[in-house]
Amino acid sequence: MTVYLDHAATTPLRPEAREAWLAASAQTGNASSIHRAGQNAKRMLAEARERLAAVLDCDAVEVVFTSGGTESINTALKGLWWARPAGAGRIALPDGEHHATLEVADWLHRQEGADVTAVPLDHVGRILPDAFAAALAGPAAAPAGSRPAAPVRGGSPAAAPSGPRSAAAVATALVANNEVGTINDAAALAQTAAAARVPLHLDAVAAFGHVPMSFRQWRADAAGPVGLVALSVSAHKIGGPVGVGALVVSRAATPTPLLQGGGQQRGLRPGTQDVAGACAFAVAAELAAAERAAEAVRLVALRDRLVRGIHATVPDATLLGDPTDRLPGNAHVLFAGALGETLLFVLDRADVCASTGSACQAGIPEPSHVVAAMGRTDAEARQVLRFTLGRTSTDADVDEVLAALPAAVARARAAAPR
């Protein structure tokens, strides 16, 4: 039987979400139609939006349904960039962001001339608060350790601003790092952005369902289109269907939409809406929120048992990320001398599914940019494996991994180039 420890990539569909999707799919009607069937679809969509908004602690009108995290991030960053005030020309971008964010920033640099000010991480993968604040600031010299962001797959690095610089046009940050699991202080990042009068997008895709989350509290008393104005989440990370996500957009913000036509969802995501997907997402979100605290305790115990077992069987293995303030099911481990992709292949032959990092890189093995941003070498950035446990993970799964891992590491080390 396959042991699935890649819940950060996607997690099994909840039976309740499946049933909600099937029930909604059995109803015919376009939520934009004015006849009875259309109004029934509109009602189901409105209820799903209200239920998801209650979980995220925002207003229902602020929930914009999308096709997933990547679309949400694109909508937020491009939309906020295009709506920026005159004279604002920079994006503040932490080094360890998800590739969906990195590649949007790179596209904005190449196509729109955006300057990208990088924000360094500390040795456990946390965004450095002082560097983040400096990257948002108005006229000032670049902070120590700040630099133009690295290119993404062949892109050109952003040119460093010369002389005095304006405040950032847009800032973005992960609530929790999707690779190493380290949790950032979202409220503090939002407060920093509000103080700097900069609109902030938070990528909460990896954190949703695992970290207490309140858009309203994180936005706090920010006035106008600054501070936290957008937050991305995705259904399939919490047991909802693939192809459904949401972007929370503050009432105070008016990003420029990516698409035109129809005017649905405040005009930010026009087109016929996926009622069934929204209903399934709402059910999955409510269940994840209800079980979050108890499930976190269970997953931390399982994860810590896995980490102890790894250290016992592969003593020189190193846990990366914050040792305690991390996503409960995340164990990101450096196996010196063993290529991550080789380990992945050997473990897969032993019916163990893990990951070398983000699942959104088109299957191309690359050194982890997150590990490199934490100060590790390029060689070390190729020697990592990410185990992520979830709702269906058991003690038996941990036993299977620990039984297969020592031989897998030995084979991967033996196969490594000299």
C-alpha cells in the first residue's frame, strides 16, 4: 500500500466535499441568469461565499472565487501593480516565496519594468522583519542584505533603483513557507505594510487549515487600500477539489482585473462561476477549521515521531526550518550527500510518496531556492526532501517511511556524482 506523505502538494478529497460538489452539480442554472434555476444557483453561490468568508473572517463580498492559488496570486499581484499610484515602481519580494509569486514578479519586471526589491530570510526560512520594513519604505538607501531579486528560469534580474526611491507599489509574503514550513508573523507583516502605506498580499495557500487565520484581525485598523488588502487560499490543500481557490480582496482595494466580461465578483473575476466548486470549498473549509486545533496536536506528534526516527536511523540528517514554529505536518530534511531527486525515486519504488519541494515546477528538479535563501550551499539545496503529513496520515505511515528510509539514503548516496 502506498504511503502518501506529500499533503503539501495536494491532499485527499474529503467525502463531505465530494458530496457537496455532486449535490450542487445536479442543479442546473447559471448564477447570472434571472430565471428560477439561475436564482437558485445564485443562492447556493452566495451561501458558499458567506460560509467561506466566516472561516476566513472577512466580509462575503470580499471573497473572489478563482481556479486556485496560482490564479489568486496572479490576480492580486498583477491587479495591485496595475492599480498602483503614479511614481510607485517597486515590488517587495521575500526570497523564499512560492514559484507562483516569483514568476509573477519576474514577469512584471520583464514586461512592465517593475523593480523588485528582495527581502532576505533568516537561517530557518523566516522573513526578516527589519528587512521587510526597509524594503517597503519610501526614499531611502537599500537595506543591508537587500538586492534585486534573482531571476526566475532565465529571466533577467531587476535593476537596482538608483538614488532615492519611492515606497513600494506592492508587497507580498507567505504566511507559512510551503517548503520548509516556517510560519511568519502575518499580523506583524500586515501592520508593517499599513504603516508604510503599501498594499500587501499574503499567500496563505500552505497555511490555510493549519494556522489560525483572520483577514479582519490581520488587516486591523488599516485605512484605505494599504496594509493587508489581498489573501490567497486554495481548496485542494484542505480536502476540497482541485481547480478551486479564492482571493480575499479588501473592500478598500480596487485591483485592476486580469479579465474583462460579465462583471461578476466585483468585476475582479468575471465569467460564469463554478457553483459546485464553491460549495465543496466551503464545506472543506468549515471542516478544516473545526478540526484544526485537534488535528495540529495529532500531526505535531506524528511529525516529531518521524523526525526522531529519521535522526535515529540517519544520524547526520538535518531538519530545516524553524524546529517548533512550523506547519504541524511539515518535516523538511537535508540528507547530506544524497540528491533529493534520487531519494524521491528510490522511495517511490518503495511505495513512499514525498517531495523535494514545491509541486508547481512542472516536474523539473531544481535546487531549492528556499534552502539557498536560508544560507545553504547549492549542493545542499539539491539534497533535501519534504515529508508532509495530513488528515489521512497514521502511525503506520511513519513506520513504513522509517523502515524504507535508511536503505534509500544509502542508495542515493552511493549513486551521487563524485
